[in-house]
Amino acid sequence: MTLAAMAACLAFIVYAGTRIYGTIGPSRGAVAADGSLYLASHGKLHVFGTDGIRRQSIDLAAIGAPPRPSDFDLHRDGRVVLVDPDNPELARCKLPAGPCERVPVSIASLPAQEVLPLNAAKIFVDDAGGRYFISDNTGYRVLATTQDGRTLSATQPLVVRHPNRIALVAPDRLEVVDTDRSRIVTFEVSDKGVGNMVGERSTRSRLSRPGRFLPFDAERLPDGSTAVLVAANGMKNADLVIFDPQGRPSTRADLGADSDPFDVVVWRDRLWVADAMNYRFVSLGYDASVAAPLEDTQFLAELEEERRGPELWKERRHAAQFVLVGIPLLGALLIWRLGDPGGTQPSPAPSRPAPHGSGAVQWMTPRPAFLRRMTIVWQAASWLALLAMVLLIARAIMQLPVFTWSGIRTFLPMLGTTFFVALMIFVTYRLVPRTFAGMKLGTSPGALHYELPRPPFSLRQGSVPWEQVYFDGKRRMLVGDNLLLLWQPLGGAVFEESELKAAVLDRIPAANVVDAGRFMRLAWPALRKPILLAVGMALVLALLQFAFRARLL
């Protein structure tokens, strides 16, 4: 019931995310040749005149265009070209009523590409050259294509890493924001397409708030300065930093602590910043000072109305997060209060004759207090591990920029692994305490007999002559090739000390009571396999981490 309730909470968190990010606010603006502004926001393309009043509102889905495009740009004849975030293609539409034609392009795509919306590719329409320039974010390259999608040229992969905003700043010069390397690079352009890189300038700045080092959008100002949006990890909460014509940072705009800008555009002699998550469209002067807001009060009221729905679902999602944390704790409390109807101790095993020496075996079992403590420890550890996994998955899901069911499919392997691990935790929760309860030491005149736990499922059984039993004089005993801790940090003494001394310790030959150094040398064969296994796992994890960071996997 606890696991089912946790799964229901996770499902609700995912559903709430689809409602929160089903649409987003202003995300991209582009200025037409006549000075009007085209603004993508909440599933529509809004057209504003030079007086700041909205002239049109075009439903993108209704004309067959992606409602949440990665980017768009305008042809001089009024057509709009939108980048589909889910497929390697463009949508070229006549406005205001369509139709839209699909133009396949050779950009890299990933399964469930919408997990990375507004970050898959950027486009610049070159009407004079009859070309499109595209920053292939996933493929780490810049493309020049014909207007029917045929590739003219492409930069070598990894010359830029996660390229973003792209613009033709001169007939033979193309500027690209190279996000991972914190710079803006310049490529030469010819009739053949994109050529070699001929310049670069850094976008790192002490003016940015701590952690902001990932540029993704840049806009040239009339005086030659450049306004750059520089984001923190996760491409969130960016700063707007203005660099002078020499490339030196000159000022930073204060967009507010909760700002999450997506785009900056120059329009009507001002900078306009689109903040999609907060449903804001902010106006700034070229000196980064706050300027007059948009004149269309009806549009601003519409943005506020669109924002209220996601805010309500955010509150519901936060409530589900608290419930998700509380459910495992409540489940553990109920199990503790109700008790374990199956019990934690197995029925006593029958005594067996000793293979060494002669005489009956006298068995000794762990202290009841030790078993109670270890049961509590293992059960608590099981619940904490399960809770940690659930919280990690919830955190990963909630960090998705946009929630869609096809995007959530990316996490299905993780969810399957989590289910398997949760099942193993449940089995461990039930069986490990019973395994400890089955621990025994037996003595006979010629040998020490043992049944030792091999977590989580089995016992190791056997016997060794007393000449092969070693004791370090404190807490550890070596029984053949088995290392036995007579005192556990969380459980205390395993056996009653007086009984252990009389039945076992006093029978160990005096020569076998050794110091800690010799004991560890003798115990090395017993420790070698688990140590080598741990080292091997650490090396594998380190190599996997390196491979992912280097993008080899």
C-alpha cells in the first residue's frame, strides 16, 4: 500500500507538470522588416505594431505549426520559419492562416527531444543568400542549408559545443553563441556556406551573479555593444550582461531574483526580455535600466491570466511532494506499530554432529537485544534507501523544463530500475533480519562450528579445527576464511560476553590470539574479494562518469 501510494504521488507530480508547462509565456521575439514584433507566447504568435499594440494573435497549432517552437525567424515576405523541438524539421508557414509546409533538415535529434525544449536548434533566415543558418545544438555544429532543407555545409563536430543563438552580422560573417565554452564565435561565410572560424570573444564576466557562465542568446546593439543572456546550470535563471564594442563587460541588468529569461531582442530602440516561466515581457534601455512596459494592457492582462493556472498547479505539486516524503515515514510507523506478523526469527535448526573431533555440538545464538537492534537498523535503512530513490527520481522529473508524456518516457528505464531496486529492498527488509537471527556458533572438543549470515539471502555453514581460529583480543575473530565481527557498531555485542568467553574464546589456542597487524595479514584472503570488488566498482563508476562528461556515451 505504501509503494502504491508513493507511485500515485509520483504520477500526480508528473501530471501536475504537464499542466504547469503545457504552455509557456513569452519565449522568442523577432522583428519584421516593417518594424513590427512577432512574439511566441502561450501557444500563439502575437504580432505587435510599432506603437506596442497587438495587431494579430495566431494560434500555432491551428495552422499546423509546433505550438512551442525551439526558435523561429521571419522571411521578408512575411512567412515564418519555426524549428520543431520534437523532429528534425522546420515548419514554414504563411501568416495568418497558413498553410504550413514541413522542411526536413539534417539536424541531430534525440528520443523525446521535447525534454530539451527551446534548446534543440536555433535558426537565422538569410533572404539575400536564399539560405537558412541553423545551430544544431544536439549535433555540436552549425549548418548552412538551402531553403528546401538541403545541407550546403556544416562545421566540424565539436568546434562548438551546444551552439545557440545564431545571426548573420555581415554578408560574410556569422556569429554563434557557443554555450559550453562561454564565448561568441565568428565564422566566415561564402556562397558555399559556413567556412572556418575566424574569431571569438569570451562571455565570462565578474558582473554576472555566481554560477552564471552559460551564454545562450546574444543581440547586437546599435552602438556595437552586445547584450548576452548568461544562464546558470540547467540553463535557468540567466543574467543579462552588456559587453561594450571591445568585448568588455560594462553592466548587468537587474531582472529580479525570480527571473528566468529565454530571449532578448532589440525593438523600438529598447531591449525586450522574454521571461517564459514567469509570463513576463520586460523592457530595458540600452544602459540596462528598466524602461516603460508594453503599451498593450489587454495582452499583459492575458499573460497574467495565463500565469495563474500554472501557479495553482505548482502549489498542488508542492503538496504532493510533501505527501511523497511523508508516506514512507507513515508506512514505517504503521509497520512498527502493527508488528511483523511473520516474525523475524526462524525455527531453531537441529544440531548436527561435528565433522572434526567427537562429541555433541553446543550451539550459541545472538543476544535478543542484538537481533532487535539489527532488525530496526536494516528496516530503517531499507525505508531510507527507498525514500532516497523516490526523491531522486522526483527531483529529476521536476527538473524537466517541459513536462510531456513522451518526455517522461525518457525516464522509463530509470523507473524500471527503481522498481527492481525497490523489490530488492523489500526482500532485504524481510529476509536480512531473519538471516541475522539464523547466526550461530557451535563448539565441540575438536572444532568450532558456524552458521554465518551472507546478506541478504543465505547462511555460510561449516566447521574448522581450533588451530584455525584466530582472535585479535578485542572484537574480531577469524574462523577459517571467514571474518566474524563479535561487536557491531549499530547492534553492540553479538553474543553474550560471558557465554562467548567460556564456550569459544577460552578454547582458542594462546598462540592464535594475535595483535591487530598480524590479524589483518591473516584475514587478507577473507577481505581480498570484497575489497577488489569495491575497487572495481569504483573504477567502473569513475569511467562511466568520465564517459558521460566527455559525451562518449
